[in-house]
Amino acid sequence: MASECQVTEPLLRSLEELKCSLSEDARSKAEDILSQGPGALVPFSVLRELHAVLRKRGSPVYLHELLDGSEIHLPVVEVPERNPELVKRLEKIKAKLANEEYKRITKNVTSQNNRPGSLADLGREVRPLKKIFVTVFNFFVTVAAAFACTYIGSQYIFAESASRILSSVIVASLVGLAELYVLVRTMEGELGEL
């Protein structure tokens, strides 16, 4: 907090005129200030007393007019020397926090992701192939099952083997086309999501 300000000419004149009205302590300080002349430092305690005297007398001059052009002098703040033991503890804590932050940032990163040709890459490449193989196998099983069901079920309708095979091929073809239609629509939807 500020404790002094630099004296100006109007302030010097007011101190000269009103020094008799000030208290003993403030009067001695005012005389020291007057002996130093312009540029001397006035304590705020003297300024407060001067302001009170001006108010009592009903002076048209206000304190801010007397202080116009003066500079406030702030006391120099002395920074205490840091304790070396506390500095070491602080550095340890900072290092620990930095290490925790690093671990938090890199917890999802593994070394396998950076090496090509690892087992993780093989698994990622096999998954889509596995899905395709299952889909193709399912297609052939469905067509074969439709053929077998029609062949066995048509024995009650047709007596000849040729007509049973022909009807089974027709039904298996229709089931295969329906399965292909569903498969294409599904693949089209998956490709649209990419």
C-alpha cells in the first residue's frame, strides 16, 4: 500500500499556511518537508491531517487539487529468499504431476500400434475376411438347403427324378437370387456408412 507522495507547489503553499493548525508530530514533519522544497516526500498521515484542517476551515481547495501532478511512491516489496528444501519438494511434486499427466495422455497408446506386421495388424485384416467367408458360406448352405428340401418334398408331386431335379434347381435359383438381393442391399448399406 502507498505511504508517501511527492510534494507539489500548491501542496507546499498549503503546508506553509496551515502548519500551525497541525498536530505537533505532523508539524515537525511539515517543517522538514518545507525545508526540502519541491520533490520531497509527504507521508499520508500529514496529508490526512491537512485535509481535515482544510475541511474545518471550509476551504474551497480540495485535497485532490493539491495532489494534482504529484507522484505516489510505493514501498519496495522485498521478496523473501526461497527455502531450498521447499524448492526441492516443489520440483518433486511438479515432476510427479507431469509424469501422471503423461501417463494419462498415453494410457491408450500401445507399442503394437506403431509396428507394422504385428499380430494386431493381422487381426484387423482377418476380421473383414472372416465376415465375408461366413456370408459366402451362409449363401451356399441356404441354396443347398433349398435344393434339398425341394428335391425331397417334390417326391410326393413328381414321380420322375428329372422333374424333381428341375423343380429343385428352379426353387434353389429363386432362393439364391433372393439371398443375393438381401446381400447386395446389406453391403450397399455398409458401404454407404463408410
